[in-house]
Amino acid sequence: MHSTGLTDQEFKLFQTLIYSLAGISMADSKKQLVAGRLSRRLRHYGLDTFDAYYRLVTRPDQSVERQLMVDLLTTNETYFFREAAHFGVLAELAASRRGRSFRVWSGASSTGEEPYTIAMVLAETLGMSGNWKVMASDISLTVLERARAGVYPLDRGRGIPPALLKKYCTQSGQGLDASLEVVPQLRTRVEFRQINLIAPGHAAMGKFDMIFLRNVMIYFDQDTKRKVIGNLLPHLADDGIFIVGHSETLSGITTELTSLRPTLYTRPGAREQLAQFTNNARR
């Protein structure tokens, strides 16, 4: 087999496909990334062209291969305690609601660093046996499997405060084989689900005190952002907080949320109630 390069026409086919499946607007600059990541699937099937792979992956009986393609093309950069100020807000809000059920949704959990960070903060604030739960979701089955395992290269623990690293993680192996593992007691407090954010209808999930949707909307166009926020908002408690990444905003996306400060949003009726809390959390 001698594979040809990805043509502009073929790239446009995959741009349209990933948009329809996951809502991701893939820039023209990602052409080489797509070629590199999908070329292994061409080799797997012995195909000569990306067009042949496109025709295969869009067949009705190829749902497993389509999921594999989505896994390969979605970006999953993350790390523990990323944008750390948000976790101070989480701790403050959880402490203010001690004694009642407290639920958090990590909406783009990737390999699990964000939801496990949330779980560490809640365990410290409300106790390991406290009345809290973390739900984590991603579109990629591959990263969800890695997240459930809770095993990471040793250097991934650098962002975790030393006391929490010692308390909630263990080390196994030596040298290049060394790894970091989240302790089972913490892993059991995080539920992982495959969820496509552009698909509506998750009524059984209930309401959440906080929803983290950070550093994912940068891959969506305006229409898709509105669709995603509209799908998630029914799950935000009336006095809940919705968090986006520092390079993101909900301005022009929804009128159902109002800004508490950059990256933090709530329902207009809860703004006054939570304003003092966010001022305290910032200091």
C-alpha cells in the first residue's frame, strides 16, 4: 500500500464529518494533524487514500470506527489543578453548602485530571465520606478508559500540592516505568460517562451545584456554543455556578446566565446571593 497525502477536498470532508459528530470546528491549519492521526487507520485497513477511509467510516455499520476516528481527532490537553483559582471557588462554595448534597459536573473531563482535582478539593473540604459526588464526561471512549484507571506518568503529579499528592496518590514502579495512581477511595467518588455535549437529553443526571466546562468551547463555532450551553443549563442548580476557561466567555452565547466575574457565571436570580462569595474567593 502506498498512501497519498490528504488533499484539500478530502480534508473538507473530514472537517464536515467531525463537525456533525462532535460540533468541533476544525481550522484549516489542522490539516496535517488530521493526516497524521488518521494515516494509522489507513494502514490498519490497507487503504490507499483518505477518501477511501472516509467512505468506510461513514458507512452505517461503522459506528465503532467513527468513534475511533472521533477519539483520534479530539484534543485532550489537561493537567491537575489547571487554572487553580477555580478550585478555590469550588472549595468556598462547597464549604458554604456543608450539610447538604453537593454535586459537580466536569463536562470535558478528558483523561481525568480535572475531575480528580475536583474530588481532591471536595474530599479536603467536605471529607472523604461527605455527601458529595463528581460526574465526569467526555465524548472520547479512549480517554474515559484512561481516566477510570486513574494512572498517570509520574511527572503529571507536579501540579498537585505535595500534601494532597501524598494523601490521594500512590507511586508504583521505578525510573522510566514509574507511575502515579489515584487512590481507589477517591476514584470511586467520580463517575465517568460518555456524553456528546452537542446532543440534548440527559434528564436523568439531575442538577449540579457547579458545572466545569473549561477549554472546550474554543473548538466550537457560535451556533454550536449556544447548543452546548443550552444542553447543559437544565442541569445547573438555581444557585449554581458555571465555569469556563480563562480564554472563553459566555457573552453573546446565552442570556440565561450572568457574569459573577470573568469565567464564573450564575443565573441572574442568584447573582446577588453569590456576589459576596466570589469577592471573598478572589482574595
